[in-house]
Amino acid sequence: MASIVDVPGIKVGHFHLEDSRTGCTVILPDKRVIAGVDVRGSAPGSREIELLKPVRLVEEIDAVLLTGGSAFGLDAAGGVQAFLEEQGRGYDVGAARVPIVPTAVIFDLAVGDASIRPNRDMGYQACERATNAPVEEGRIGVGCGATVGKLLGMEYSSPGGVGSAAMTLENGIIIGALSVINALGEVIDWQGDILAGIRNEKTSGFTPSLDVMVSASAAEFSSTNTTLAVVATNAKLTRETATKVAQMAQDGLALAVRPAHTLYDGDIVFVVSTGEKKCDVNTVGALSCQLVAESIRRGVRRD
């Protein structure tokens, strides 16, 4: 199965604690890379996001970390920094090299042991496990405690997880996406049929989220959600064009998650550029959108 590691120079590492239902996943380039970001959800948890915007001083990053544990899980980024510092990686400030690791979190505290969250050691171990082998999918790494379809409570939710997809164009451009799906709503296929969501115990199927929203008050909605995605490509992007691709790729959530970008989700999409291949930004953005949608669907499929 094609995945984000098809992009030259990209590795992925997972680490999780099965019993505690939490973990983290690192996207680890071989070298420093240009990056952009788009934040669309209203409840994000993040670190080193502001510096990805245009007109900021630092133009390249060293890794991207997706982690569980809500805001507590941001501590895992310190372990990724420690690993990279040992490799001599980072932004040179004279006295030291400072690894730049944009990080975003999902909320999984209600699934396992809320007192155990990803920490520096887990972030470090994710880096040690990073490889360019096909990405393992499902309830692994940051997706270990991911769930979807939580409008009627956790007891009716379905497992979320990590998924990845990629494509190679005739001109040699490769685009890959990795997502972790932990949404308030459900995951749908290209026809709009529900792949994972609010379980209906009477029918052994799913109850559409929009039907629930019509009859439920906003006070009943859960704030324990977020879908995160990373797009990587060997196309040459600037920070500005990487940001544009991230904006377009974010639409992949709307194709695969219903509803997306709610007040109760913290949806974030990162884009990293590893190569020097000339590209049409619109094409990269449009295909990234499709790949984000497919990676989300891969995160809930168990084939």
C-alpha cells in the first residue's frame, strides 16, 4: 500500500502504550525541510505552529510530531528534540542547534488511563523506531486511543486510528499523506456511506451524526476530538506555497469527515517539502486534498 514514506527522505515512527491507549507518531525527514500549516478546527493543541507562518524567521523544520495526551502530550516533543540534537540537527543559533519540531495533539484521555500521557521518553522512542517501511495503520502510535462518532458519548463511538496514502505522478512528483482520525463526527466513503461513527446497537450499523445534531443541544456535544494530517512531497515549495497546499489539503477532511472543522475539533494539516521538483501548486494542493481524505479512510479500515 502506498504511504507517506514513498516520498524520498521521509520516515515514520510510532510508539504507544497499549494498556493506556495513548501514543505518538513522528514524521522524520532526513534533512531540514520547508513546511506550512493550516489550522481549521476551533480546539487545537499545538506547539511551534506560529513559526510556520510566512514572514517568520525560521524557514525550515526538523520533524513533525502527532501525539495523544491532549496538551499534556506536547511534552513528547522534547524527546524528539533530544533525539535530533544528538544527530547534530536543528536551527543554528550559535551556542547550539535547536531542533524545530511542530507538534499537534489529539484528545485521548477519556479512552485509557488519563494519568499516563506521551512524554519525552515516548517521543524519543518514536524517533528510534522511525523507518521508511510502509506505514503501519490503525490503532497504533498517535492513533492508539483515537475514536470517532462521539455525539452520543464514548460508549457509542467507533475506533479511529492512523492511515496513510500516496501517489506518484508521471513527472516524478510524489505526494503522500498521513492522518490520525479522532473526530466528533463520522468517517464517510466517496459515496457518503459511513465507514465508522456512532454505533447503533439496534441495527448493528451507524446513526448519522447530522441526525443526532438536529435533535441534540450543543451542551451535549463532546470536546474530545481532533483530526491531524501531514502531507509530504518531493515537489519544491516555498513556505507560502506550502501554506497554500495545506489550506487545500484541509478540504480532504470535509470529504471524509462529517461534520468537519467544528468548535469541538482541533483539525490541523501540515505540509512538508523535501525536494526540488518543479510543480504546479494547484495540482499538488488538489491531489493532497484527495490523499488526506483517503488516509483518513485508511485510518478506520481494518483491512
